Amino acid sequence: MKARPRERTFRPRLSGVVRTNAETQTFMFELKPISHEAVPAALEKANRYRLLNEPGAAESIYLDILAVEPENQDAIKNLVLAMSDRFGKDYAVGDTNINAYVAKLSDPYQRAYYTGIVYERRAKATLAKGGLQVYELFIQAMEWFERANALRSSGNEEAILRWNGCARIINQNKLQPHVMSAGDTLE
């Protein structure tokens, strides 16, 4: 009778493993914190990853920053952008997390403006995939940009520029309000 080879299980030899599940062979790692002194360089690196179209890497770094500086407005704002950069990708990003981070923005103008950006980016991703209710998403973005415009400081017209961009997309694509029919499925 032949001896059966012993099954070998990979066990990481890294610090920070907090629990394992023998049945599923999964490992959970305790994240390593960065120092407060590292935050400016980490912000710069995360912003670079966003520019390189690597929103997942940027998101991870922003979360590391927020773990040591939970109220860091630059990290929160850019995390929202990184998360919404992923809308057009083939992996899901939950609106719940994004909305929770938008709510942490301390400036009412920025809360309105970045809420508009989230709706605008969701609308663009939905339009690219041929999804339903694109018109409604753009309208919601435009409503938030109008709110932001009412709160803006003198000379800041970025909300108007975003509103106009949404209006052009609606006009150029001849988008119309979606009327639900019995054959529609929720997205």
C-alpha cells in the first residue's frame, strides 16, 4: 500500500495574522498603522495612484491615512473620488461606504459638490453599460451641483461647470426620464 502524500497547508510567516479558518484556509491580517509623520507623503502617493488610474491602490492608502487621522479632509475627499473612480470598472463599489465618507466632509459646500460627483460618476458608468435610470442619476447630480453652487465662495464656479457637463451629456445622448415597465429589473 502506497503512503499518501501529506497535504501541506500554506501558512504565512508574517506578523499580523489575527485569525485563521482551517476549514476555508483563509487568513485575516491585522493592518499595520502608518505614523502621523507619514501622512503627507502617503497623501501624495495615493493621489499619484489615482492619476495612474489605480483607484484600488489609492483607496487603500487613503484608508490607512484615515486610520490615524480620521478627520483628514483631503483623505476623505480623495477617498470618495477613488471609490467613485471604480464605478466604471467591473468590480462593485457600494454607495453606502461612499455616502458615509461624503457625510464626514465638514464643509457643506464640499458635501454637496462631492455628492454631485458621486451621482455624476454613477450616471456615466451606468450610461456606458447601457443601464436604466441614467437620466435620473444625472438629474440628481445636477440637483446636488445646484445646492453646491448656492453654497460656493465667490469665484468658485466648479459646480456650474459640472452641472453644464451633465446637461451636455443628457442633451447629446437624448436621455429621457425612465418609465418603469413590467419587464424591467432593478439594477
